Amino acid sequence: MKQFIAAMTASLILLSATAQAGIVMGGTRVVYQEGKREATMTVTNADTQTPYLVQSWVENANAEDKRPVPFVVTPPLFRLEPEQQNVLRITFTGGALPADRESMFWLNIKSIAPTQKEDANKLQINVKSRFKLFYRPQGLKGEAKDAWTQLTFTVQGNQLVANNPTPYHISLFSLTVGGKALAEPGMIAPLSTRRWTINGSGPVTWRAINDFGGVTDSAQQ
């Protein structure tokens, strides 16, 4: 029985990976610059045989925030043929967002593989991916590309505290203390701090992810 469960689990993982490999997004994040008409994300079906339904929508960063989302995505649902590409257009619908810092939302993209009637008993795999969508007001201080260099770190007991004095979100790619890497360093919101529990001390080294999904050089403090 355990072998059967293990085999089924492995099959599900493989199927999920295959389904996700079919639909490829043209980025890891989207920046909507205030005043622009729209922001875009390309979606490509890399599969040579299977068409997919692609559904997309935007959610608030906090799942408990039930306020209407000030973005619409077009087209919200479409069929993407094998080896074809389409463009998602994200438009700001208006609303009161902070003018002194970025705001973050989630862009959700779900790919659905078709199921034929004769394959009704087969498992259908739906893959949902989430991408950070940043609303960037005009006139923010400094440059987004340099924000990661402005981080400062202090140690308080067994806590490492990072301070982000900039109006930009900083997504960390890596963070080490005394050569020991912290798992999933995450993101530091604008004008905010973040804490991690650490074991040990030493120089703090970090790298961040830029607007284009690339990784920055390293900085040390």
C-alpha cells in the first residue's frame, strides 16, 4: 500500500511539472508605473500538442483584505494553442493607494489542460502560479534598482533585523549571517523592518531580485 501511495505521489508530481512546463510566463514579476496605460505579461504555450485554457486575475497581497482590487487583466480567460503566445494586459482602474511607497498585489495565472469526453476518468491538472504585481507611484525617492543597497541590518538577541528605508519592495534572493544561509529570506516591504531568528553571528551578506527577475551583486555589512 505504501509503495502504491508513493508511486501515485511521484506520478502527481511529474504530471504537475509537465503541466507547468507547458505554459511559460515572460517574467517573474510585474511593475505597474503610475501614469502608464498598462503593464504586460507574455504567456507562451511551449507544448507542441496540447492547447490550454489560461485564466488570470489580481488579488490583494493580504488574503484577509476584502477591498476591491484596483486592477483588471485582459483577456481574463482565453485558449492558447500549442506553440502560440498571448499578452496579458494589466490596467489600473483607479483608487486610493499610498503615494509615498509601492503597493503590492498578486497576479494569478492558472493553466487548465483540456480533458476529452472519452478521458473523463483521467486526472485533470490545473496549475496556478502567482506573480508579484507592484504599483509604483510617480516621484518616489531614489531608484528602485538601488533600493537593495540601502538595507541596514542589526542583531537584537537572537534576531536579525533588516530595515528598509526606501519606498520600494526588496525581494531577497539570498541572505547569510556568518556564512550561514537563511532559508527563504523573503521580501521586505517599503519603509518597514523584517526579523529572522538566527543562530550565530558574523558579517551579513545579501543579494536581491531586480525588476526584471535577475539577481543583483552581493552586498555585505
